[in-house]
Amino acid sequence: MKKIFVLVMMLSSTFVAAVAQESEKSALQQQAEAAGEKNNVPLSRYSYVRAYEDYMNKGHSNQAMECASKATALWTKENLYQEAFDFLRRVDQAIEAKSVPGSEKAAMHYVTSKERMQMYLRMHRPESTKEHLNLMESYANQSSDDDTKNDFLYNKAIYHYSFGQVAQGNAVFKEMAGRLTASKEYGKVEDAYKLMIANARRSNNASMVAQSYSSYLAWKDSTNAVKVADERAALKKQIADNEASIAEKDSSLTTRQAIIVGLCVLAAALAAALVIGGIILLRFILLTRKQKKLITLANENNALKAQFISNISAQLEPTLQQLDSSQPPVKALLEFSNHIQTLSELENMDSDAVEKEDTLVPAFCESLIDEVRPLVKNEVSLKLNAPKMSVPMNQEYVRHILLHLLKNAAEYTPEGGTISLDYKKRGAHTHQFLITDTGCGIAEEDRSEVFKPFRKVYDLTKGDGLGLPICKQMALKMNGDLDIDPEYVRGTRFVLELHA
């Protein structure tokens, strides 16, 4: 029974990933995954819960339910069933409170019912398992989503196999395999066939093993040619997408300065090299049919690109130093080159390399206020709220981030306004610095973009747009985050969250 449940969980995660909305993962979800890789279950679970709440608030239902499912699995992993059931009850209440179509609510309720079914299956409670399987069927039909219906059939087959109902399980399995093959989801069909063969072997039924294996070989032969064609088309599309992404990033570095034009030429050469490498990689993957190697190599190429751009900036710096740095364009180019090197170094740095030291918060914050005081406009009030306590942190990174935010606040806060620096203790191992101003604020549609580097071409004499992306990277390297408080509307409030 334990082996069956482990196999259920492994294959079921494939179905969850297939129905999840494809979009960029939030920083909270990435933080949860990173903590999971380090076997830090409490932090991973806490981050998944926060990511679920963030996605729900933003209306991203699929990502929210994916994170809720993973948080539940981490409670189940430690046999904390009561906590898992309590959390799922809160999720169901949040679903009912959302103003969304009934089909979307049904799809979300399907996920919570599925998590309960899997927990009851693990606890060997067939009646409760069957009850939630019936709920899953109802929600799957209401959702009108083929992926959800396929997922239900898979879990129904697992239910029958888990409680010895082999004939019923095989019948459901064949229905599911037919639907998945029609939708070209070959990997799921192959995994399901292997599960069917393994079940026949466990039951010592030689006839069923032979029949299952024969059916599997016949299916595999019939779909091989179509599968190869589909994989080739998918790989070509991925290469085209990578080329388009590279071209977009290269174009963002364009400027009227002759030296930057030279940098773009070199970047274009790198893009051409990546295209050639992509073609060679495509031939290799067509021979091996292992898509995982394509993803690995693409990540390595992105790292090489970042390192290459950093090296270009480093090589240009001696030439720029020979120019008259009092000229605004030259000064701007020097700062741009330094920012590129800093951003590249941060992206390639291991988070474990960031050291911490105990810091007295009031004295540290007062030094920042004193440094920014000469920059504020007339009658602008500078406020500091920092309790007398000491916390471990990386002073260099925190000072850089807070000074950048305070200087921005000084620039955009009008006369008679207020700038505040606050320190808040949010938990045993979590604390925050809040920088608040009463300036013009940042438009809501721009808040998710200000932390992205190279998002548009700037007049470098007025800034390069890399200050906030660098601060964001520093915060992430400290196992923290930097974001804008969406609830503050009388100006701008940045929140730097750190974990001691």
C-alpha cells in the first residue's frame, strides 16, 4: 500500500503541473521551492501559503491552487493531517468568497477535494476516500475542463487499484488512456501503462501482464512517429522563442553612444553564436530525445550571456576612464557599465556567500537618515522609528538598498512632505524595513515592472533603470525580498523583508 501511495503522489504531480497556468513564478513561490530543495520544510510550507494568498489576491487561480496543493503536501509529509484539513477549509472559504464563474470555482474546489481524497487514501479510509472521489467527479463535470476530467479518471483508477478493485481500475484506465492519446499527452499515457503493468505483476496475473504489455507496445508503435514530429515542432518553437527573447534583451541595450553601439554589435554576435549553438543542440536532442538536456543547456547559455555582458562592461571601463568624466554622457556611461557588472555579479552569486553580522538597528538607521538629510527639499520631514534591538544582517547590501530608496524618496517628495524609515519585527525570524514617502507615487501598472532590468531604453544621463533591479537582487540573495506595498496610496512605500 505504501508503494502504491508513493507512485500515486509522483504521477499525480504530473497532472497538477499540466493543468497549472503557465506563467512566470512569483518570488514567493521561487522562495518556497528553494527552501524545499534545502529540506527546510517549515519555511517552504510558510512560503507556499504566502504565495497562495498572493496569487489569490491577484486573481491567478491556477497558480494559487498549485501552491495550496504543495503546502498541503508538506503538512501531509509530516503527518500533520489536522493542520492540512484546517488549511483546505480556509481555502474553500476563500474560493466561495471570490466573484468568479461557477466553472472556475468548481475547478478550484476540485483541487481541495483531491488533496483530501489523497490524505484519506494514505490513512487507508476507503469510505472517506470514495466520498471525496464523488465530489471530485461532480466538480470535474462542472468545470468543463478536459484536463481536470482526465485527472479525475486517473485518480479514480488509482482508487480502484489501491483497494483491490482491479477490473474497475482497468476499465477506468482504458477510458483515460484513450482521452489522453487523443489529446497527444503521450508521457501521461506511458506512465499510466507502466502503472497498469506493475499492478498486474503485483497480482501475479500472467495473462494480465502479457495483455497489458502487448497493449502498451502496440500503443507505443502507433504513436512513435506522431510523437517524434510533435517533439520536433515543439523544440523548433522553443528555439524560436529563445532567439526572440535574446533579441529583445539585446535591443534593450541600444543607445546613441558609439561605445554602446559597439556593445550591441558584440551582443548580436553572441546572439548569433547562441542560434548556432541552438541548432547544434537541436540535432543532439533529436538524436537523444531528452528534452531535459535542452533546458539545462539553455540555462547555461543564459548564464554565459550574463557573464559575457559583464566582461564587456569591464573591458569598456578602462576606455571610459580615459574620457572626461565631468561630461554627463561619459559619467552616465561609467555608471551604466558599473551597474551592469554589479547586476551580473549578483545574478551569478551563490546565496550562501552573503554573510551576516549583528547590527544595532537604531544607530544603523540614524546613519542612513544623516546621509540623506542634505538631499531633501525644504520643509521635508524625515522620520525614524527603530526600536532598540540588534539583528543579524548583511550591512553592505541593506545599506545600499535603503540608501537608494531614501535618495529616490528625497528626489520625488515635494516641499512640506514626509519621508519615513521604519523597522518592524514580523516574527521570530522575520523583520522588515519600510521606506515611505508622500511623493507622486508609482502607477499601479508600473509596479510589477520597476524591478525588471532592461525593460526599456533610457536616456542614460537621466538614469539607466537598474537601481531597483540591483536592490531586488540584493534582497533575494539575503533570502529576503523587496516589493511595493499595494495598499499604500498616499505616495510610495517600499518593503524590504529579511529573514534572520
